[in-house]
Amino acid sequence: MTSAHDMDMNIAPFDVVGVRADFPILTRTMRGKPLVFLDSAASAQKPRQVIDAMHDVYEREYANVHRGLYEISEAVTARYEGVRETIRGFINAAHTHEIIFTRNATESINLVAASYGRAFLEEGDEVIISELEHHSNIVPWQMLRDEKGVVLRVAPISDDGELVMSEFEKLLGSRTKLVALAHMSNVLGTILPVAEITRLAHAAGAKVLLDGCQSVTHMPVDVREIGCDFYVFSGHKLYGPSGIGVLYAREDLLEAMPPYMGGGDMIASVTFEKTTWAKLPHKFEAGTPAIAQAIGLGAAIDYVSALGLEQIGAHEQDILNYGTQQLSSIDGLHLVGTAPAKASVLSFTLDCAHPHDIATVIDRAGVAVRAGHHCAQPLMARLDIPATVRASIGMYNTRADIDVLVTALGEVLEIFG
């Protein structure tokens, strides 16, 4: 598995001008200024190819999937199920039926906690998470803890945002049943050594779930090379639509896990006395799915795959390095998250102003950033700060975007400094 940190920076030049032309929203002005969108870690913008694919479904080929014995239903079913194969290849899963469609990564994690966790974890069993997790990879395990009596262990991070591997190893033991970690931090940009983490967890007899929401947009992911048991991500961060997410899980685990929800499409047969489950993957996909959204996600994956994640990652790393250099020159600005292995995220504080005020002021310059705790309140507590400003980089960002951000921050200093 290649991380953005390790990518060869001699990769062929990335056509960011051509990429920007594919994103209609980037032609907008905000308060009379060109939009500088630096909030892709929250939700990325959508290229025309994704918008057109979804529009085509609704305008020309919409019907429910799996059920209609007529031409447009069969056609849209083939497109919908074809996306499963697209995703399988994208993350190099072994089988298409190991790809489960959900609403988002949050639902994917909740599915694992509710199905695998309830079925296979017992009182006293341990789940390891870390200090840098998103709430979506904390709260489901707390709910399982409160219901089943499992023990939640928290692996510490260093001041620069790295997982302290020596302390993580100490937490592994005979009662460790699951390790659930972010592949890449949404606040710090830190890329965790997930293959090594998986190796250590498996040696202790534990399963591994990785939250790949941030990582899949910036670097190639190979779930078989990593060796993880579960991998989750959302469509809306991957230049696709909201309302669609993915759970990858190994076939043997999915076969053993009970369904998460009951209803149509996840059944083989129903009587008032007994219901039998459909085969994978439909066992975990109750009800009418997000048809157009899944097809939009497929179009997004085709888009980033055609550009090349290595090329995207190298371009973003250049912007990250430039942004780190420029922001570091601002008096009173403190970068949060300085691990050597990181990608695409510039979180920071300014001595003179609260992050919310900073975001409000720079919005006047057309700069869109995120300010707050970023659904990572325990991480904020660990860092002893209430919030950060987060400028997150997508494939369409440029050094010029960083220059506009820096100039706008100069206005913040004039107002509050």
C-alpha cells in the first residue's frame, strides 16, 4: 500500500487546470470573489461526470433494481451492480459480494458494531481505538460497550499527531477482539501504518476495522495487501454523491454475521413463522437502495482512477508542502498535526482569534474552510485546544488557493491582532 507521504514526486505533471474545468461549482463567485474551496475533507465537490451520470439515471433509466422484469429495470440493475465490481477493483477486494452498500461510512461502522459486535464480542472483550478518531469510530463502540460490557481501550498519539506504536502494542492482549482505527486522520492528516497495525492485531487474535473516509481520496488502497478485515468509506468525500457509503468485509465474516436490518431485498423467503436471508451482499442491504447515488459513486471512482491516485496524491502533496511553508511564516499561527506521514490537511490555530471568527472573516475573501472540533472532541481534549481551522486540499486546489488563504488570514490579523 502506497501512502501519499511515500509517493514518487517525479510523477508526470498533473493537469489541475483541466481537472478544475470538470467541476462546475469552481466557476462560482462568493461575495464577489472566486470560490476557494478548502473543505474537501468534510465533503468534496462533484465533477461534471458524476453529475451527468446521476442525471442520466433519473432522466432516462430510473426504475427499482433487482425486481423489475422490464428493460429499464434490468438496465439500471446492471449499472448499479456494475458499481460493486468497480469498487471491488478500486480497493482490490477478493470478491464483489464483499462490497456492501450503506448510506455512509458511519452506517458501515455501525453495521459492524451492531452485527459483528453483538454476535461475537462478549463482556470483558476489548476494542482498541485511538485518540485521533472521528466520533463515528468512537460512539458505536461506546454503545456496544454499554450494551454488552466490552472494554474500550484508547491508543495514545504523540504531540505531532502520530500513533504511538509502542503504546498501541502494549494494549494488545488476549482479550483484544477488535482494533478500529482511522487510516488517515480527518483533523491532522496523519496516515497510520495500517499494514503493520493489522499484522500486530492479527498476531494477537484480533480483527481490524479501518475508517478509510479520508485515505481513499488521496492514495491507492489495497485491502488485501493491508490485510484488514473491514474497511469503510463514504461516497461524498470521494467526489461522489452523499447518501452512499461502502463496507468492505471478508466473505467469511459476512457469512457469519447476522443481518443489520430486516425488510425487502435482504430475504430469500418469508413466512409468518420464519425468514431466510438472501445471499451476500444483499443480506445486508434491506430496502430500496440509493440507486442513482451508487451509480454516481461509480462515476466518481472511474474519474479518480482515470486521473490516477498516485498523480492526484503527488499534486496534493505539493500543495500541502507549499501550504505548510506559507502558513508557518505567519506570526501566531500554530499548525496542528505535523506527523511526517500525512496528507492533504492543514489544521491550525491563531493566537489572536477563535477558529470560528477566522472562518467567518476569510469567507469574505471567498475562502471556504472548516472551523470547530471536526467531530473529534476527544482529540481536541488531547491537544488541549477547543477547535482548529482546517483547510483541506482536494485534487482541484492550487498554490494560488493557498496564496488567497494566506492573504485572507492577513485580514484576520489586521482585525484581531
